[in-house]
Amino acid sequence: MITSKTIARFRDLPTPFYFYDLDVLHSTCQKVLEESGKAGFKVHYAVKANPNPRILKIISSYGFGADCVSYNEIERAISCGFEHSETVFAGVGKTDRDIEAALEADILCYNCESIPEMEVINSIAKKHNKVATIALRINPYIEAHTHKYITTGVAESKFGVNTWELKEVLERLKSLQNLNLKGIHFHIGSQITKMSVFKSLCSRINDLQELISSQNIDLEIINVGGGLGIDYGNPEKAPRFEEYFSLIREFVKLRPDQKLHFEPGRSLVGQCGSLISKVLYIKSGSNTTFAIIDAGMTDLIRPALYQAVHKIENLTSNGKAVRYDVVGPVCESADSFAKYIELPETRRGDLIAIRSAGAYGEAMASRYNLRDLPGVVFSDEI
Ligand code: LLP
């Protein structure tokens, strides 16, 4: 929680910085552990959402595995306590170097997305005299009803093998001796808030299981990916884990000895982070008043890239409500966090919190304009 004591401490710190509330992170992990544990599900945290080492160490301490998309992520995850044998490697464009390094690290599974990729992994594994365990990522053609840039399971998506080529892929796999197919993998998008989307995914999985077992292939792992959304309008609200896990438990028809795997990213870390910034100037526009803050799209790109709406609070004013466009200092009109929102009357030096920024915030920060990267402050440090 951002209390008045925390705000007093914020005043002495250089802005902008990410503030991570570790109590929120712990309680979210605990909830995921309980809810997924009830059904015997295995959770691999999607490291890309927030690879900060302290965050990773906390998440790994709950016994979750890691879902990585580069060798650098695998290395970071293992160094922060994740087991190599509980690390999966996804991504539509794995490099030879990444594949080779992952093989050496002896990870649990590669999530494969095409025949050419399977052939490369097979030949690298052969060279090293190893057998790589894989899960086949399948594009299930399900509209995720989220922003188009984070929709990943429809006809125009680059991800996964197409259902119409599935038989050919399974046939090709028979001759790839250094691959061992253990499962199927899906990830249809991110920030999914309609539970009916996950229900559609479950029924598609059931149909695909029929098709695959008709080829006399037994699968041990059904991986439903990540995607559970959070309520950006309500930063104190926990994600709907109970509803999500119980829906999947109810609708996916698991065969004996099959295990369900999950890869949540945002829902684990989104609500524990806020981007804290200071107001530089209040400036009149023709139709609006701008609050120009010292955080920009380089610190949090989500509003500029996905038109994402994060709740914004002025932590240090309780004046009368006034409307502002809250914008950053970067030389692009996309560098805007919110248009025409109500804040208590705001002045230079006020502290602004951009909430629910723990996922894909710090992780996507850049040095565009040669700006400094944002700082990081944990709740137990102040
Ligand atoms: N598994 C795979 C294969 C993924 O590609 C992703 C996210 C996840 C799991 C985790 O999904 P989550 O539970 O976090 O929704 N930068 C964007 C989100 C990109 C998501 C990329 N893939 C944003 O800020 O909204």
C-alpha cells in the first residue's frame, strides 16, 4: 500500500522510479499457489512480464517454474532460483545460439511453433547427442477480445502451427529422432478479461486432443499459456484466479496422467508495481491543461503502444478536482499517459503514481532520447 509514510519517503527519492509493493506480490503468489494447487496445475511464470531479479527471486520461492523467451531470460531465471527442469522456452524465432544454450541448461521443454524450427532444434540436439523435449504450440483461432497487438491466436497471427497443418507436423515429427513430443501449447493473447474466451480455448483443446490421439500420440502436458487480465481501473483488486483456474479445470478434458501447465505473467506482477513520477510543469493548451511529468513513454510504453489506460493518482494534493492531459517529456505526441482525466489540482513538484505498472513496465523501458532508465524501489527498502 502507498501510505502517507511511503509518500513522505518518496519525496527524497529521484524520480521517475518503479515502486514495487512486495506484500502485494507475496499475496498474489500465495493466491496463485493455492488456486492452482487445488487442481494440481503447474504454473510457469512468464519472465518477460517482469524480469527484475528481486521479483524473480520472490516468485521462484513459491516453487513456480519459468516461461522464458530468450537464453538471457533462462539464465536470469535460473540464477534467481528457478529450477532448470521447470523452465520452458517459448518464442517464434529462437536463435541457434539460444537453442544450443537451452540444451546445455537441460530445460524442461521447448515450445515449438513450426516445422523449420523443429528441424533446427532436432539437428542441434543431434549434434550434441541429446533429445530435446518439445510441446507443439498450436494456433487455435480464437479471438481474445483484447488489443490487436497482444492478440496471438487468430488467423493472421505469426504464432503456432496451423490446425490445418497439424497432421503434417505430427507426421514430420516421427522422423525427427532427437525430439520428444510431450505436450501441446497455446497462448491466445494477453490482458484477456472475458472468461468466455478461455472457455472457447478449452473446447478447442478438447477437439485437438481427439485429433492428436487419433494419431496414436499420447500427450503428458497441456499448456494453456497465460493471458489472464487484470483490472487496470481498480489497482487494489486481485486478478480473478479462482474463477480462471476453476473454469479451466471444469472445461479441459484431461486424459489420465496428463498435467495442465499455465504461463501467467501480468496477473502475477501487474498490481504490485506503480510508476512514481514528479510533475515538472503545468501548461495551458488550446483545449486542455497539460500536466507534464518526468516519466515518459521510455519508462512505461503501454499507453503509447496499446492505448492502455492506467489509473493515475496525485499523491500529494487534495485540492479541488481539475481536468488534465497527463503527458511525458519525450518528443512524440504518443508520449501521453491520459487525456482529460480528473486529478486534484496539480502543481509543479507533486508526486504522481501510475498504477498497475508491475507488468511490461520496467521490462519494456528504453533509453530513447538517451533518457535514464527508471529507478527501482522496493517497499521493504523505505
Ligand atoms: N506465454 C506466452 C507464450 C506469451 O507470449 C506471453 C506473453 C505469456 C505467456 C504471458 O502472458 P500474460 O499472462 O502476461 O498475459 N507487452 C504487452 C503484453 C505482451 C504479452 C506477450 N506475451 C502489454 O504490455 O500489454
